[in-house]
Amino acid sequence: MLQTPSQADIVAALEIPVDFNFQLPDPEDEEIKEYDFQEQLDVVWKVCERFDLQTDIWRGRVLRAVRDREKQGGEGRGAGFLNWLKNREITKSQAYALIQLANSADTLLAEGNLDPDSINNFSKRAFVETAKSAPEVQRMVSEAAQSGDRITRREVKQLSDEWTAMSSELLPDEVKEKATEGGLPPRHLAPLVREMEKLPDSHLQEIQREVAESPDVDTVKALTSTSRNLSKYLDSAAQVQTLRRASIDMEMALEEALRLDCLSTASDLVKQATNLEQTVGKLYTTWKRLGNLADRLYVDTGASNPHLRSLLTCLDSLTNETIEVQLDDGGERTIRLKVITEGDT
């Protein structure tokens, strides 16, 4: 249900200038110093961002009200909501992005993690990024905004990286101490933490040992890459049915890949195997559907419909057990796939 806006919300929205007849500096005026030129443009840009953010929040609230109203008394199929969007030339994805922004704003305000008076200190992207962050980060960002600081997406990401790195139990104390001293930027540690969070405990000890022995940027970057490839390897290997049916020790294969420094290649291998199995499954489903449609059309037509029959004849190369597809217009490269199914009932 759409919440009634508070008096503070209304006042904050009305405080935004509605006169956009800005006096921009003349780019050809050589008497204006570069610093002053950039500063004047930045002031105008910030006003536009403030207006854009507040407007989109309210547009999201309006769209949410339209959607919820239909849920309450409409047919439940969303036709009225979609028509409302169509009349205003708003796509469905744009609408739900605005609704998400409004939900984030209301959540931040309701939980007390954001002062309504400080919203105008945010850029739009910074506000969205804050809404996605952990509650601890939201509080830090809100405190900075309330103190009058200009909050951009860059500041939010920096605070988020610092919190992720320093609060994680996965990083050894040696690494955190190095970060506290300023010798290891959190922006490098945060990606490592996020990749380590995806790994089972059995694969963390070696990574933790290496980063504790060499707490430097190069080691952190290398281990981040290793952790990412390791996570991809484990996830993909678990999805490949061909591997699940075989008696292959995937852990030993992983150790060998690590020893030979070819984990990235092994990871890509099992990932592509997953993609191929999924593609084959989709191909079979599409092939069956195409064949059923062709059979139905054949029954519904007769010799008096030669053009439809010609259409069916032309598609025989796709509906037969041997699928034939030309990869180029000249027909120089042709792929033939034979579909042999077992276990069909």
C-alpha cells in the first residue's frame, strides 16, 4: 500500500528549484578560468541530479500505487497497469526500476537509515547504490550526508569496500592490519572477500595462508582471480550431468589444475560443458515443438494449399531426425545433427 508522504517529504520536494533557465558559462569565453568554468557547470549538474532523484522517487511511488490499485480491485492480470504505462510511453522495465527506487527510499526512511533532509546531498546513482548496501554501510553514508557531504556513487562504493574488508572474518588479521595502516587499499580487498564467500571452507585455508604471508596488492589480485576461477569451476562442475554420471574425482582434477596453473582453462572447460548440455536440451525441446507444429499444419492442410505444403517441405531439413543447417548464405558450410533419443515413452 502506498504510504502517505510526510510533511518533510513534501517540503523537501518543493524546495527543489523548478526554474531550469540556467545561465551556463560561454565555452568560448577565454576570460573564464577553467576551474570557474567547471565549478559553474557542476552547480547546475547537481541541481539537475537532485531534481531527477526526487522526481524518480515520486514517479516510482505513483507507479506503485497504480500497480497496487489493480491488484486490489482489478482483474489481477496487470492489463490496466500496462495500459497506464503504454499511454505514458514508459516501458515495463523502466517502471519497475522506478518502483524499486521508491521502495528503497521508503525503506531507508522508515528504518531511520536516511534523513529526508539529506536526500538532496545524493546523486541518483549514489542513492540507488546506498539502497543496495548493507545496513551498516547505509548508516555510514547517511551520517556523511547529514554532515553536508556530497555523496556520489564513488563514495558509497569506497565505504562499502572498507566495511566489507574490515568486517569480514575470512581475511587474516595480518591483512586487516596492513589495510588499517594504509598499505593495502580496501578496494582491492573487497573483491577478494566477495569471491572467498562463494567458496567452501575446504578451499579457503590455502588462500588465507598465501594472503597472510604476502599481504600486498599483487598477491591479493592474483588470489582474487584464483578464487573467482575456483568458484566457477566448482559451480559448473556440479551442473554438468555428464560429469555426475562418471566416476571422476573432481577435487583431484582441481588440485592438478592448480598445480599446473591452468585453473582458468579448466574452469572455462566445465563452464562450456554446462552451456553445451543446456543448449542441447533447449535444441531438443525446440526440435520437438517444431515437429509437432509441422504435423498439425500438415493435417490441417491439403493439396489445395500448395504454398503451405511447400513451406512444410522446405522445413523438412529441420524437422527430420537429421537436422541440417547451412551456416552461410553460399551453403559452403553445413552442419548436420542426428537426433537419437532413448527412453521416450
